[in-house]
Amino acid sequence: MTLKPLLGLLGVLLAALTVEFNDGVVGSALIDVRGGLGISSDPGTWLTSLFSSGQVIGMSIATFWAVTVSIRRFALFAIALSAASTLCIPLTSDLALLYGLRFIEGVASGFTIPLLLTVALQVLPPPIKLYGLAAYALTATFGPNVSAALSALWTDLVGWQFVFYEDLPLCALAALLVWHGVEQKPPQYDRIPQFDWRGALLAAAGLGALTTLLEQGNRLDWFNSRTICVLALVSVTALPLLVLNELTVPMPLYKFSLLKRRNLAFGLVTLFTFLILNLSASTIPIDYLTEVSGFRPLQSYAVTLLIAVPQLVLLPLVAVLLNFESVDGRVVIFAGIACVVTACIGNSFLTSVWQTDTFLLWQGLQALGGPLIVMPLLMLSTNTITDPADGPFAATLVNSMRALAEPVGVWLLQLILHWRGALHYNRIVDQSGQGPFSILQRPDAASLAAFSGEVRVQATVLTLSDAFLIIACIAVALVFVLLVLPVRTYPPRILAEQH
């Protein structure tokens, strides 16, 4: 194998990581971005919501158009679209235009990420295919966790505009590598009349409504909001019609018949669940340090950086481990789940005096558990794809489930914070009123403020502790899926030798 295809794969990897950084960094630095753009809290939430909706819509159609116009041209278009929208956002203050640009950014992200798995499956021979899957796994483990450190760097040391401008040099380098390394195949314009326009419209309506509902539901008070009711109606109508449409058209966007393959179905379920489990490694510790300890991003980035940096070594090492014929990928996944469950249980003992270094042991277990889960599930899933024509369809399914995992994770965390937070707050206040507390016997403004602040802190600690335990339970439930659904498979090099 020559170096040129590897450079092309590196370019697509860099483009995928860039759009992941864009999503994660903007989410981490949203307060600074809102302040810089001059928009308030509620309108600012749409900057992340529209990105998520655009991303899942883009992923649904990306592989069809990549095959139709050629992967090289489509990748360059996606990179250019991402760079152009990113460049324009800090230069405008018009709210409608900001929303449109942010949605386009999400679509560009949805166009880019599926290309990585598609290119890896196409250009890498069996002996090194697992290392290509490790490159794809970086976007699920390394990218989201390094975003907090990048957010701290730009907002605290440089300027909020660089939350967006960081993309430009990375996009330029990615485009250069893609232009040089990805083979230019002839376009297949005869496929255009076969494009599933009805499926694309149903996916845009159903998936876009679902992600918006999940992202905005808590803020709009769920079904007490007419907007949420309309979004729910659209999603429950469009999504079943989408499934029915995809089962009947000759060239679907989603080839649901692939889900009959047990390992691919397991891969989708596990990847979706793993991205929700990632909340215990990134979002929850950052929430604790921000709300309880009062940390700025620059002070708390080490918690997620401890997850991100080891992935550069651990993912290739797990690929080496899986290349041994005697190693069962299902056992490796079980070991990874055990690491995550142990870390969540350890983190559930947090108190209001924990600091960054208190999380280090449990974050180390999270860092180890991620590659042990992601690498085998990617091997189990992709080994079922024996026909190259099925590769783009598998990439669409995998990445669409991945895009849906983020808003579902947001919804789950908001549900926990609302449900358990109100319970703990009311319980603490109720118990406080039953004791001979001097702060309540001689109330004044200062003492009441101190009491209220302490109740809020303790309620937050208890709520986040519950969140760790709930995520641990989700990880345990994944063990039962592991025991039932997947079947044994071998690394690609072994399978190639057998054939």
C-alpha cells in the first residue's frame, strides 16, 4: 500500500475532528459566544440545537452524494462549506443569519463525519483495517473530550472569536491532504434520478424535529409548550413514514435490512449507548466543577484532557490486542463496560469538597474503558460488511445513530437534573426547617443568602451523584445486550486469510 491513500485518510480524519471540535468547543464556550455575539440565554440555546439538527440531516444524505459525485469532491465541498460558515459567524450580529449559519455548520459536519468510516473501509487492506477504525474512534473519544481544553484556551487566553476561527487552518490542511491523497473516481451522475427525495424530506422533518424537541424540551417546559407539541407530532408522523419508505424504495438512504445482521445491530446500539455513557466522563464532572467549585474552563479542562490524550495511545494498543486470533472482542467490550461502571460508582461518592485531582483515578478508568468498548464494537460491526456496496449504507446507519446520541444525552441529563434536583432541594429545605438552625431563627439577608447557596450546592452534589449512578445502571444494562446479541468474529486480517 502506498502513502498517498493514508494521507487522504488523514485529511478526512482531520476534517472530521475539526467539525467535532467546532461542536464541542462552541458548546463549552456558549456563555462567552453569546456575550460576544450579543444574544441572551434563550436565543443562544438554538446555536447548539440547530447544529445538532443540521448534523443528523446531513448524515442521512452524505454517503449517497459522496458516491454520486465522488468522495474527493464531496469531501472538499463539505470542508469548504464548514470553513465558510465558520468564518462568517463571528462577523454578524443578525440573529436569523446566525441561526442559518449555525445550521449550515451542522449540515457540513453531517457531510464530513460519515466520510471517515467510508474511506477507512475502502482504502485500508485487512492487515491494517483495525487501525483505520481506531482513527474513526478518535472522533468519538478524543474529539469531544479535548473540546473543553480548546474552549478554555480560546475564551480565557485569546478571544471568543477563535472558538470559530480555530477551524480555518485545520480545514485548509485537511483540504490539502484530501485533494492530494483521496483518489478521484469518476462521478456517477446517473444515480441522481434514483435519489430518495421523499426519504430525504421525511428524514429532515422527522429527525430534525426529534433533535430539536430533545434539545429544547426542558427549556420550553415540554408538552406545556405548543412548539414542543408540534415537534412531537411531526416526529411521530414522519419517522414511521421514513422507515416504511426506506423499506420500499429501490435505492434507500437507510438500508434497514442490514440490521438483520446481529453484529451490526449490536454495534449501533452499543455506540449509541457509549456516547451517552460519555456524559459521565465529560459533561457531569465539568458541571460539578463549574456549579459547585465555581471553576472557569481554564481551571477544569484537565478533567476531560485526561480522557482525551491517552486515546492517542490506547486506541492503537487496543487495535493490536484485537488483532490476536485468541482475543474475543466481546470479552474486551465487557472489560471496558466494567471500567466505566467502576468509574461511575467511584464518582458517585463525590462531595462538595472534591477538586480536579479527586476525579483523576476515575477519569483514568474512563479513559481506559472507552477504547475497550469502541474498538471491538467497530470491528464487530464492520466485519459484517462483506459487499463494498453496503459500506456507505452501513456508514449512514452508524453515523445517524451517533448524531442522535448527543441530543438524547442532553435530554437524559436535563431529565436527571430536573427530576432528582428538585427532589433533593425540597428534601434538604424540608429537613432544614425541622431543626434548631440559628440561620433560620435569626434570619437576615446575608444569612439567608448563605443558606440558600449552601442548599443549592448540596442539592447539586446529590443530583450529580445520582447522575453517575444512573449512567452506571445504563452501562450494566448494556452487559445484557452483550450477552444476547453479538456473535464471535475475528480481526479482518484473520478473515482475509481464511478466504
